[in-house]
Amino acid sequence: MHYRFTRIVYLCIVLLSAATTLASDRKPNVVVLLADDLGWKDIGCYGGPVKTPTLDRLASEGVRFTDFHSGAAVCSPSRAVTLTGRTNVRCGIYSWIHDHTQESHLPVGEVTLADVLKSHGYQTVHLGKWHLGMPTLRKPNKPTPAEHGFDYWFATANNAQPSHKNPRNFVRNGKPVGELEGYACQLVVNEAIAWLDEQRDPRKPFFLNVWFHEPHAPIAAPQTLVSAYGELRDRGAIYSGTIDNTDRAIARLLKKLREVDEPENTLIIYSSDNGSYRADRVGHLRGTKGSNYEGGIRVPGIFHWPGTITAGVVEDEPAGLVDLLPTVRGLLEIDKPKGVHLDGADLSPLLTSRGADFKRHQPLFWNLPASGPAVAIRDGRFSLVASRGYEFPKDREAMATLKTEIERTLRRNGTYDSEIRGSTLDKQMFEGFKDREAERLRGQFILLNMFNESWIPAIKAGGYQRFELYDLSTDPSQKRDISKDEPKVLKRLKQQLLDLNASVMAEAPDWNDKTE
């Protein structure tokens, strides 16, 4: 299979030179911090309501992007983009992954950032949420993080369960850990600190890939933190508390990192996997998580490396997590993976006061087939989005019936007000319910709404309609479609979008084909 072959060839080439590289010419450590469902307007340095002094300090000492984007508008696709520098559909990740019923996973042939760094002598560690495919009883042959370049891993397949508090679904290097006491973000940092204390080889650089669960639902945070943002049962306050708790966990990690090495030897990158599911945390932007409008994909982007990355810079160049692998490669002066098409660009000129040297070889592009709009492209100040020209065979009548039954259940059990307080039923469908019967029905709703791999041939053959053009320099909220006012821009971006989409679909695996 061409995926596996590409990865093997790449690893063989770079491993030949890896043994002679490090010791005297040791590369810097790399730390990636990824939040889950955190919006563009959540944290302090982006004008958000949550107190995040640790992240604010990283931003003030490094480069903070104001126009930064996730790899996709939902979880698994964005994480695939983050690790590979390639559009998620190229990697076969069409939507978020349900391991028990889907074949989907990140193909082992994809060259990840962990592969690249490991081949240059790095110790590689993944900690936290994974959501790129994990073996289950029904699908036992899916790869783990170990097959994607990580020497050590401590992860959950998807969300922390039953919530961020006392999760019971962590797995360490393939072995279930059992219930843990504490909050997910702190537990992940505990693991990072333990690894640094006990397993780090001081002769080698390390790559810590830390993917937090917060503030993804089901949410939980210490009451002392929640109370600073509102009443203890207020979901907005709990949501803020999870972010506050994560900032404190990151502070503990940074303290340990300073103990094991000089800050000048550690590159730190912070972002979020997609926009927030809360409309009040995306600012003036249109859309939320799951949407290819800006609210679903614009997220924080902070780069910190004292002595190398220019301090105190606020950068407005459009960029995103698709640029992560090319940028780390550029900053570390590592060769580009051979035989791999990277959709992202090297941002290092923007990070090191050489902005005039920055060039993007293709526009930023998002493809999330089940989303509305399904695709988006960004070129300079212009954004073009389009919807599918076909429909998926969802049982919408059954989904509507389930939503009605959930509301009836909550009202019958007298829990509607306490469950929906400060929110709406539609929003609560993202966050979940404490009422067990309502939560059981929500599970049925999710299964009906979930991506089905039988749709892939239609996706690969399908087209787009309702093209909308926006000038984000004057209309960042995407309120006014200017496609009729700018026919030349529309024609140019539409052709770029269709060309990119054709390139992506040509590589995209079909999980219905058992040879994939």
C-alpha cells in the first residue's frame, strides 16, 4: 500500500543520518499544547473571560497569531492535520472517529511530526486525548500512537469519561490504567512530569505532544475555580473553570520544563483543535464547532522559543495547525519528508523577523464533508465557502423524534431547567445530560447523526454549490456575501478550491476498500 511504503522509505532515509546528528549538535525540545473545543475568544490574551496568566505570558514572550486556524472544525480531522501537515481527507479522516463502528483511523503510512522528530534522535511522547483511532473489541487491528512515531503514550481514545473529574479510560502504552483521582488536565501533566523525571534521556531532545481534554464535554472543574466565573451549576462557569484549571496545569509543566532544560532550548506551541461549541466564546465570528465558517475553525495560535522566536509580536498573517509540521521542520532546519505532499507552509520567517520571506504555496483549505458549509478556502483577506451538492441519507425524522423525546423526558423528570440552565436544548446536545434516560436517548441521536463510511464514494464523486465569498478584512463576521460584487475573485478562488479538492480526493482512502 502506498501509504505504508512512503512512510517506510522516509524513515529508512532519515534514520541513516540520525545516529551521527545529536550529542554535539542537539536539537531543541518541542512541546505542543492542544486544547479541545477551546474558542478563539476564551483565554485572556485573546480578550476572553478566563484568567490564563500562564498562556498570556507565553504569548507576550513569543508570537501570538490573531488569524490562526484549526486543522478542521471537529476533533479527529483536526488532529490528523496537526500531526501530518496534510488536509484531513487526504489522510482518510472524513469526520470524527467512532472506533467501535468505523474502520477509520490515521493510516500508518502517514508521516507524522513524531516520525519526523524521532528519526532525528528525539524521544517522542503523546499524552492526553488521541481520537485518531484506537483498537477495540470490534475493530482490534487499529494502530495506536506507537505506530505513529511515539515511544511512550498515555491517552484516551476519545473524551475523558465519565468527565474530566476522576477519568477511568486512560491507557498507558496499551494497558488500561483504571480510574484515576483528579482532573484530566492535571493528570496529563502529572504524567508529563513523571516521564521527565524518570524516563527522559538528558542526552537527547524530546517531543511532548500534550493534547488536553478540556473544555470538551462532559465538563468538570474544581468548585473553587468554577465559583470565580459564576454559580456552581452554571455550565458557562464550569466551562471557564476547565480552562482555568488547564492554565494552572500548564504552569506546573512549564516549571518542570525549566528545571530540566533552559527555556532557550524548548519550542512551545499552543492552540485548539477547533472552535468552541459555545457561541459566546467565538466572539463576533460566524458559526461554532463543526462549521467551516470562521467561528468553527479560528482558534488561538501561540509560538514561544526565547532567543529564536521574536518576543512580543502580534501576527495577523492567516495561518493554522496545517502549518505545524512544516514550521517545526523549518525552525529546526530539518529536511522536508520525501514523497509527501504537505498542504501547510513553513511559518518560521514570520516567527523570526523575516516576514518578507514568508510564502504560502497553496491557499489554506478545509474539507469536512458532513459540515455546512462543507469546504472553505482562504487566500489573503478573502474566504470562499461552499456547500455539498448532494445529501447524505440521514434519518432526519428519527433524529427530530429523539430530540422531542429528550425534551419530554427532562420535563417529565423535572430536570429540564437544571439541565438547560443558561443554555438551549440544541447546545446541550453537545455537552450531554446528567439525566440518565436523556443521555441514553442522546447516544441514539449521536449514532443517527454520525458519519457513515458508506458515504465515502458519494463524497469522492460529489460536487459543491452555493459558493459564498467574504472579505474578512472588512467583514470578519461573514455577514455579507460579496460573490456578485467580486466576480473575478470568485472565479479565481472557486477554481483554486476545485483544484485543491480534486487533489485531495485523488489521495483520499475509501474505508470500504478492504485493501486500505
